[in-house]
Amino acid sequence: MFSFFNWRKSPVEKENPNVSKLLNTIGLKTAKAELYLQALRHKSVYESSYENNERLEFLGDSILDSVVAEVLYEKFPQAKEGFLTQIRSRIVSRSSLNKLGFALGLDQLIDAQMSRDVKETSLAGNALEALIGAIYIDKGFTVVNTFIRKKLIEPHIHFDTILSHESDPKSRVIEYAQKKKVRVSFKTSLHQKEEPQSFKSTVVYDGDEIAFAFGPSKKKAEQKAAAEAIGILRKD
């Protein structure tokens, strides 16, 4: 969807090479290049909200939240709202969005006047949200949904790393059970003997199987299952 043949550049693209670079980076052609130009404009240069990227940023923020929520809903079918909300907040945090913005090279394309290094600001992440808003207005939800999934989440968001940032979820589940005076255990076994191998771990809490997950090792499977269990237990 994001690979096209060469197309005739619009006047905006000819006048502003950054717009052309942006469109080439994301792999889209458009008849609305002005939208993408606006997505790169910071309020330090353009005071009017109809010229800078703040309105597009607002729109893109809401769309990104929606798509990430859908992705997490699909990926963690047993997790409850608390866990999903926590993971989403990590994915759409300022630091995470800035990293994604830098990965797309947006820091080199933004039209801004700043005394600080762009790395010390949220410009790249804000521009990314504005870009998402521009794609939505230009191409609609289906295309922006695919862009977020294929260009941002799949290549740059590593769920194992995000889950591991939960400080030892297995220990936290055990501690939680001890406070509630409830027994908890992990049923872990080899799930797939063929290469690559995978393990399945199930969290048994007070006699009920409340969460499960798969991993390339017993330890990783148990930690992932525990991370899901934490989200479930927090809602109880």
C-alpha cells in the first residue's frame, strides 16, 4: 500500500523539498501536499493554529490512541482494561513518540525555531502525531491504520521489551497473591517441539487459570503470562 511509482510533484513539493522527502519516506502520493507541509510547521514559526501543526497533532493523537488500543485488544485477548491502558500509555508516551519521530527522520524536516537541540524537545513526536492527522484527512482511516501498524508498530514497537519493563511481573504476581493469602502457581510446558521451540505458561490463581502466554523460553513465557495476569488482577 505504501509503495508507488514516481508521480509529478505538486507546487508545494517543488517549493519545499522537506515535504517531498516526507512523502517519499512514508511512501505516499498526494494531491494535498499542503496538509503535510502544515504537519511540519511548529508554532515557533507559525503562530496561527490554522498554519502550524497543533490542530493536526490533536487529531493524530486521538487516532493513534485508537489504533494502538485496537492492536493491543487483538494481541492480548485475555487482558483486562488496566493492563491494556498501561501498555498503551507506554507506546504513546512522549519519549516513545519522539523515538518514532526520529526513526522516520522527522527531526530533520520540522520547520521550527528553537534555542535547544531538537533532541531535548518533543518536536519529533508532536510532528509524528500531526503527520498521522494529515494522513487521516488525506487518505482516511484505513490508510492511516495501515500506516501506524506497518510503518510504526511492526518495525519499531517490541512488545517483549515493553512487557519486560514491568519490574519482574512474576515476582509481583507472587507478592500480590501472598498479600491476598491466595495460592498462585505457573503451569509451564513445551508447547512446540519443532524449531523454533516455544513454551506455554499458565497462571493459576486461587485454583483458576487466569492468564496464559507463549515464549521462546520457560522464563520468558512465565514473565509474559505474569504480565497479563497483573493487568487482570488489578481490575479485581
